[in-house]
Amino acid sequence: MAFLADALSRVKPSATIAVSQKARELKASGRDVIGLGAGEPDFDTPDNIKKAAIDAINRGETKYTPVSGIPELREAISKKFKRENNLDYTAAQTIVGTGGKQILFNAFMATINAGDEVVIPAPYWVSYPEMVSICGGTPVFVATAQENNFKLTAEDLDKAITPKTKWFLFNSPSNPSGAAYSHAELKALTDVLLKHPHVWVLTDDMYEHLTYGDFKFATPVEVEPKLYDRTLTMNGVSKAYAMTGWRIGYAAGPLALIKAMDMIQGQQTSGACSIAQWAAVEALNGTQDFIPENKKIFEGRRDLVVSMLNQAKGISCPSPEGAFYVYPSCKGLIGKTAPTGKVIETDEDFVSELLESEGVAVVHGSAFGLGPNFRISYATSEALLEEACKRIQRFCAACK
């Protein structure tokens, strides 16, 4: 009898975490490394949010909380969905978890049986298929194309759905591509979903507030209210509010599903950190003035990175509508010889040789299910981004 669970054989470690850890280790050894693998803002948590946490401590809000979250936060989530997304959810239809990951995992754990399929557009966040696999489901990947800005078409979604499909997992703006779907693009997808009433929709809106130019965010059930009874809408405070370490994610959906997720969480972690929850109340209810300011900074960084990468030999980089990632193709470097003498055969070879030669840490596209590409997070200073892009240009020019 094997000691470790069979489920572990279906799961791979997180590539994004691995890249960040590798960069830290190289820095600790004295290497000059620029890490562009981490998916978190470099801004500090706003002062009003930090003060709310300190005030909560001083009030003695340091005890266990209800499993699904403190009433004040669940009410703030309900109001947020109404105010920003035109969605009507009672506080009882919401749930708070220790980050968005727990929300997703609990939803799958509560609903997936062996053999159930989850349709996932590629490229995808590295944790999606691993969560599905741990819960006994089968990830079904649908490739998108760079020529279509990495957006899923209605035709391809329709082809991917089978009688075994339990969920359609949707992320806009996307990690890793930054692709964001317009109202019209979403309507084409929701029209397909209406044809398949057995398919539930799990939408990851974590980058909702990070869209650029004139782009207007929408979420699927807002576009098509008929999907209300089979949609779980997930979000969190980590990205827009620079609260990654506070670990607060949340969702709203049908009451029966929320209750099932609550039961699982009650046997797993119980409630999220009480102090972080009070900080999240202030994040959702307090001033939002810093969000457009941060967006403007991110947009400038995006434009810098896209421009410089498109000047690198063999690199093609589209300009995304949202999030803080770019997902350039390194197809023009495949088959070339790196400065070390190694032939670059895959995108993983590319990022490995880039790190070795120039000390720039990025994540290979095959980890996200679509290559030959790589992901850069531009959630760092313009000075570091400019230096990193210069190094990438130099590395590409040196490949023969």
C-alpha cells in the first residue's frame, strides 16, 4: 500500500511559485536577478485599510469568526456586487475564504465527482487544472490563439462541452495573458452556455479593476442574467487593493452551493483571519480613489514592456487589455542557439537560458498550457522593467 495519495500523481507544483523561489535563491547567492514571475502588485496596502486592521486589533477582533465570514464583510460583498456589477446577492449568498484559491477549491470539492469535466481556456492560471484534478475531475483545455488576443471563441466553447461537463471556468482579465472580454464577446459565450443548461459557470474576476484605456469590465452573469442560478462569481481584494498577503477571497452564488462550500470550509480551515476580514470591509466600503491612480501606473508599465519586447529579435508581444501581465511569443527563438551553446527547443529552454545568461526570471508558457510563450509580470518599477527588457533584447540578439 502506497503511503501518499494517488491524487498527488495527478498534480504538478506551481510553476509561478517555483520561478519566484528560484529568483530568491539566486539573489541570496549573490546573483543580479530581476524577478518578473510574481503575480502581486508592488504597491503597499493603502493606509485606510491598514488602519482598519489596527483598529480591529485594538477592539479585540481577534477571535474565531463564522466560517463563511463576518456579517459586516458579507454585507459589504453583497453591496459591492450590486454597486459595481449590477448583481443582486443577499449576504447569505456570499462566502469569504482564505484567498481566491480556497474559494475555487471549495467550489470544486463541493461539486465534482469522478469523471466530471471542467472546460478551461488556455492559457490558464497554473492552479486551475491542478485543483480540478485533486478533486477527481478532468480538465478539458481549449486552446486560444495569439491572433485572437488569446480569447476563447463561442464555436470552440461549444465544441468543448460534453454531457460530462460540470463547469466552465472563466477568467477575465486573464492570468497569464491579460486578455479581457468585452460585453459583446461575453454575450457570444453566454449564448452558448444557455444551450447547455447542465453546465455551471465559475468566473474568476480577480483582476476586475485592472483594465486599461476605454475597456469596460463585465462579468458573465451580468451580461446574461439567465445564468444566475448556475454561476459562482469569485473575486477578492488581493490585486486591486494590494492585499495579497492578507489572503481574502470571496464569492457569491446560489444559496445551496454556498452552503455546501461553507460545510467543506468548516471542516478545513474555518473562517479566514479576523483582522484581514475587517481590513477587507474597509477595502470594499472605503475610498476607491487610489485604484484609478494605480491603474494609470500599470498602464504605463504595460506600454513600456510591450514596446521594448516587440523590439527584441524573435519576440512578438500583443498589448493586453487588463491584469498586469504580458504573454509574448518566443517562437522566433525556437531552434536558435543560446549564448551558452544550448539549442532553444522549447519555451522552457528559453526562460531557463534567459535566467542563466541575463538574470531575468520569467515563467514559461507551457506551464500555462500554451506556448511557445512566456509570462512577464509588470507589477514592479519602470526602472526594473526597462532594465529587464534591455537584458531580454540583448539575450535575443545573442541567440544565433
